[in-house]
Amino acid sequence: MAALPAAFRAQNVSLAGVGERHHWLWDFHQLQRALEAAGFRLVQRRAADSSAIADFPFHPLDLDADGRPRKGTESMYVEARKPD
């Protein structure tokens, strides 16, 4: 028996492109706790076109050539900083 129902897997997990298969699904609070446990701070949810990092290369990482989110509208974008 699979951990996730087939309908859920077909709708959510199978949409990942080759080389980008999902291994885990996170919500923001789970990811925030995991990042903080790993020593990261200032964990922030972001938009696909928003970053606190100066001159962040949105294209081709997060945006396509037309400025739209490359992986669709359901992706979660998070930034965190790890102290030196």
C-alpha cells in the first residue's frame, strides 16, 4: 500500500519534470522547523520573483523567459540564511 493515495500522487507528485521528481511534500511550517533545526535563521516564504538576495538570478531558476513561475503556481519558494 502506497503512503499517498493514487489520485493524490497522479495530481501532485507526477507533475514534476524529469530530474525534479518529488521525494517529499512540505508545508511551510514543517520546512521552517527543519531548516531552523539545521541551523538556518530568517526563514521566509517568498514569491517566485522575490528575494532578499541582491541580483538573484530568477531566470532560468524560478521564472521562465516570460517572467512566469517556471514550475507552475503551486510551488513554494523559501529563503533562509545560515550564520557563519
